[in-house]
Amino acid sequence: MLDDKVKLLKFVDTLNIVAKMNSLTPGNLPTPFAYPLYIMAKAAGPACNLACDYCYYLSKSELFGRGRTHMDDATLERFIKSYIEAQTMPVVQFTWHGGEPTLRRLDFYRKVMELQRKYAGGRQIENSLQTNGTLLTDEWCRFLRDNGWLVGISIDGPEEFHNEYRRTPLGKATFNKVMAGIRLLQRHGVEWNAMAVVNDYNAEYPAEFYNFFKEIGCRYLQFTPIVERKTAEGSLASGITPGGQLTPMSVTPEQWGNFLCGVFDLWVREDVGRMFVQIFDATLAGYVGAEPGLCTMGRHCGHAAVMEHNGDVYACDHFVFDTHYLGNINSQSVTEMMMSERQQVFGASKQAGLTEQCRKCAYLAMCNGECPRNRFGISRTGEAGHNYLCEGYHRFFAHSEPYFRFMAGELKAGRAPANVMKSDLFR
């Protein structure tokens, strides 16, 4: 595992790379891209063996009609070839997502690697897989370990929290199966991180939530708040659709702020440099003047798209709507779609759409108005398009500011941010 010094050096290197993105705007993007672009691939489409109550993706099956939701070999090859050709960096990162990507047999992913080797052109290829973990086996884990795949596991905390919304189509609990998958990964030495959804229930217990992940040996933790709305017709509302009714499992801004502060207080006292929480890394990036590696907190959107099993490409995983359709890999290249006017406008709209309250906020560099999908609120001056979670983020940024300023100072001086745990801030 990486020690704190190595982690620090890798983080500095990351900041140097993403800092180059600060001067880029949708109007002056080079051809081809001078920074990494990402297209999350849905190998099994919206198919999944679970039926989580808050899932925004299962409903997307209506876009494709009946029939198979598996990517065919021709589409796979065109995607891999075009995706690699579009990159200008020496490392190319593939992300396989779902639905549930392990519904595809291992033969599919062996084919993936065969095609990656065919078209790599001297580049280093890396793969990651986001899974619910319930279908992992020894064979799967040997493949993942032997080929250096990073695995993201979806788990929402302790058993009671996880089982609240993450169940099978028949309503059965899934926690034990997910934990069995995690233990398999650990037994085989597969690198993994946890991706947890924060909802109306587990948001009330930040200490229990965070300590659980420490106890199971998780060193890399991501979490994302559930904010979903439904239209009067019952379909999910997109980020650009006004109105809609929040679903019962969505977090409130107050809950989100309290949750972030609660987790942060535990982390900053004991685990800086030992446990890596994505949103805290992203916040620190804001304090040192670099764009974070978390797209929701970045200045611009548009460099991370999604491809469905049939080759359809959309602007973002959370904007799989007709208005954000970019084309199909079977008729257009990755560069053509990602450089298209529609995608450039989408990317620029994140900054262009900021409310006056956001523009004047002391913490704008930390969140940049967060994800556009959550901009259906009203600002203090009555301006539409304000981020629904703003109040929660503002509370967290104000609460954590002294600690992040100290860590940013250490990082700029070439020292470990973990020194904050020995600082006078705790006296």
C-alpha cells in the first residue's frame, strides 16, 4: 500500500496535471484533447441483479426498448479503438460501470483486454470496475488481481443502513453478499475502494457510517448524496427540468452539511494520510488552486461522458436524456462527440449558469456550484438555478476551513498534509 509520502507525491503530481486544465475553456479546447477525457462504458447497459430504491439508472431501460442490453463485439472494438485514439496522455483509463457490469461474463472482459493491447499504441492501459460486489467469485478476483484492475464497491455503510434501500428485486437484503464480495477482494489482494450513497437515513449517523468503513479495512472512500426528483408523470427529472418532487430518500441540505462535518471531524483528527476521502481530497485541491479530480466540484463539465451498451454516448452519466445525446460510437468517433458544439456548451454551462450568490461566495473555488443536476433551488435573492445542497456545502466549508488552510500550507511547502493532526488547531 502507498505510504503517506508516496501518496503526497502522487497527489502533487495530480494537481500539476489538472492545473493545466484551468486555462481551458470550451471555446479553446485543442484537438485532440490536451488532458484526459473519460467515457464510462455500460457493458451490460441498465441491467442489474439488484433493485435499489434510489437507483436513477434502471429506468433508462425505457430508452432501449425490449431485448438484450449487452454490448456487442463490434461496438466494443470501435469504442476501445476510438477512445484510445482520442487520448493524448500516456495513461488511458477505462471505467466499466452499470447497471451491474459483472452480469457480463469474464470472457467479455478478457476480450476487452485483448482489444486494448491491440490498439494501445504504446500507451499504458488501466481499468476500473464499479460493482455491487454480489456476483464476485474467486475466478473474478483472480482476474482482477492478475490484471491490475481497480474495483469500486457500492456499499452504503453498516448492515442496517445498507439494507434500507439496497435490496434485490424480491426485496431481500444484500449486505451479507456485498461483504462476502469485499472479503474475496481482500483475500485475493485486489485493490478496491468503497462508493457509498448518502441518503435520508444514513446521513443521520456520520460517526457510525465512517467508523464502519475503517473497521472493514477501507482506505479509499467516496460518497455521493442522493438528490432525486420526480416529475408529475412519475419519471426522473433532469438537472435542467424545473420543479418536480423530491423523493423521500433524498438528503436535505441540513443533513448533508451535518454529515460532512461529522465525518470530517473524525477523519481530520485521526486519519489524514491513512484514509483517503474523495470529497476531502477535492476540497484540498481547491485550496491549492487546482481543479479537483471530482467532476462535481470542478470548474467545467464536459470531459466525462457515458456510453450505453448500444454505443449511444451522452454528455454525462446523470444526463442520459435526449437533450444531451452526443451520437453513437458506431457512426462517430470519440473525438467528434466530445469536441461537438453540444458537449462544449454543456461543459461551459456549469460556470455560465452560476447564480450571483455562487459568484460572490467565499468558497466558490471549492465547489464551483457543484453538479448542475442539483441546480433546481432558489438563491437568497430569488434567482433560479441555485444548487439545492448549497447550504450544506457552505456549512462544511466554513467548518473545515482552518484545517484545510493548514493542510494546503503544508502541501505547498512539500510537507505532508497529515501534519494537521499534530497541529495547534486541536489544542
